[in-house]
Amino acid sequence: MLSIISKRSIFLHQKLVKSLFEQTVTRTLATHWDPKFRRLRKNKFTEPTLLDFDSNTKEKVKRGIEPPTSFIYKPINITSSKEIFDPYIPPEGDGKASLFSKEFAKGAVEKITKSTSKKFKHLRLIKKSDSNFDENLFAETAQQIYIDAHSILSKRDPEEMLNFVTENALMKMYHNMKFKTIRWKWIESLEEPVVKHLVTREMMVKTDLYAQVTVRIHSKQILAVYDRFGRLAFGSDTLPKDVLEYVVFEKHLSDPYGSWRLHDKIIPSWSPAKTPVIRSFALPEPYKTDDELEKRIVSKFKGDDSHLEKIQEEKS
């Protein structure tokens, strides 16, 4: 009986030692058994180049802690909007139709039947923020803002332009004007400017209010655009042209220092197509031809029926 117990205890002891040895073996296998290439294995590791963090963040990165994400915020401009809220639709034939024409009668009926309650609502909101606003007098003020904005455009001074135009209009007026010269002149007003449309809009919150007024301006102007070589690309510097435009003016009513500025222009769908700009191009270099090469090509493919005669002789 004692011999059986002693054999069993020896077997358990051997099994325990074997399990401990296997554990130690598996732990030591984490490193290579042969230290001959230890230096080469060490050279495989390249230390990453850390960004320009502060000292605390660098220590955290070295310990394996992920650095905080850096957010790049885009600047937002709230002094003006980026669109026309409720575009005014001009009647077809405006500026050309007579009092007894079909187009004028149709536009007059639409103006009478159109509800004016919304207009009075927006007008009340504008006068609440701007007590000096008068619909009849504003048309003359808007026309003067229009003249000043286009006069300063030829000076290429964007800071001064922002006193008369919004950021939205500044990008459109300066688009594709690099290396070009503008000559603009106001001749006269063919008709009195008229306020055609009023609209207000809240942005984000109710206290942030914008107002847009559409003014009809019919005038005579001179516009000439020259390219970088001094050649006339568009318009004429001597011939005046009749221009009918529906100009949108905007004001940030919530801003106590805000002012009315030119915001955009409405182009009717029935308006005639604009004359294309005369573009200038660099003349290409003259193509050099090799006369000898052309002679070789012609002689190579010249009609020669000698090979046909040889084929006939072989057949016969």
C-alpha cells in the first residue's frame, strides 16, 4: 500500500516539474535562442520622428499614449450671406416693352395680383432695426453705392471695396480679373431706380437677421476690359451702352455697425446672351519640315509595278 502511494506521489511530482519546465521554456522563447544576430535585430528598429509636441505630450507618445487630435477650424464670416434668399423674377420684356404691349400688361397684372402682405412684413422688420430706412429714398442711395463700387473696382483695392460690396460680391467681381485692366464710367441714369423686392431671413438663431433689397437700375455706362498685352478684350472705351440690371443689396441688421452693400445681381432667363470675350493666345513656333525625309517617304511608296512582273514570270 505504501509503495503504491509513494509511486503515485513521485508521478505527481514529476508531472508538476514537467509543467513548470514547460512554462519556463515558453517564457524564454520570447527572445531568440541564438544571440549572434542581436545587434542586427536591434538595428531593424527605427525610432519614429515625433511631431513638435510639448514636453508632456512627447513623454506620453514615447510611452505609447496617442496624442490629442488637432482640429483645423475654417474661418466663418457672418457679416454677409452667401446667396440670394428669395430671388426677384423680372417680367419678360422689361426695359423694352411699351405701355400697350402684351408683356407689360402681363407684368402689371402679376404685380397687382401678387400678395403684398409679405413685403410689409419684411419692411416692418427692416424698419425695426434700421429706423432711417425709407423705401422711396433707398433706391437713390443704392444707385450711389452701385456707382462707387464699380468705380473702385478699377483701382484693385479690396479693402476699400468691402465698404461697398459684400464678401460674396467681391469674389465674383474679382474672378478672372488677374492681369486685366478695367475702364468703367457712369454716363447717366435712363430711368429712376426703383425698389422691386424686400426680404429678410434669420440665420442660425432668431436674433441673427439679414435683409436683402432688390433695386432695378437702368443706366448708360461705358465698360472696357483690356488684357495683359493692352488689347481690348471686351466692350468699348468710347461707345456707351444701355444696361438694365436688378441689383441685390444686403445688410446685417443684427450688427449695429452694419451698412447696406452690393451683394449680387439677378440675371433674367430671357436676357440676351453676352458678347464673348476676345481672347489672346501666343503664336505657336513655325513647324520645321525636313524636305529630304519627305522625298524618301515619297520614293519608298512610289508606284512601282516591277514586283508584279516577277510574280507573273514565276507563274508562267
